[in-house]
Amino acid sequence: DSYVAPLIKDALRVLDHSYRLYGAESVVGSYNGGKDAVVIVHLMRAAHANFIRQQQQQQQQSKSQSDGSSPEDVIIRMVR
């Protein structure tokens, strides 16, 4: 719904910032079984997945830059 979209985006922005600032090992949520806690778990899951994806992309970029390979060479190696 359009009225909650800005709130969701803001919550994800705060969580993304927390993951970048503190790392995945230091971001903790509490689950008490309530409906609001379920929402928080889903938001944290999305932020965590985004953080891991960004970390993997950065590792791939730094690896391809360090060995002088083009992005196409990296993809070919991944496929093999």
C-alpha cells in the first residue's frame, strides 16, 4: 500500500545503515511472537540479505580488479 511504502523504505534504510556501521554479527533483533515482531523479523531478513549481497558484490569486484581480469572473465570462471 502506498501509505506504508515510505515507512518501509525508511525502516530498511535505517537497518541497512546499521548493517554497514556495525556489521552483520552485531545487529540483533528481539522476537516476542507478536505481529509487530513478525514485521521486524521480515525487515531484518531483507536488510541482512541486502547486506550479504553487497558484501559478495564488493568481494567479486575487488577480486576481479586485483587479478586484472575483466568482468566477463570472472563470469566465465564462475560458470565453469
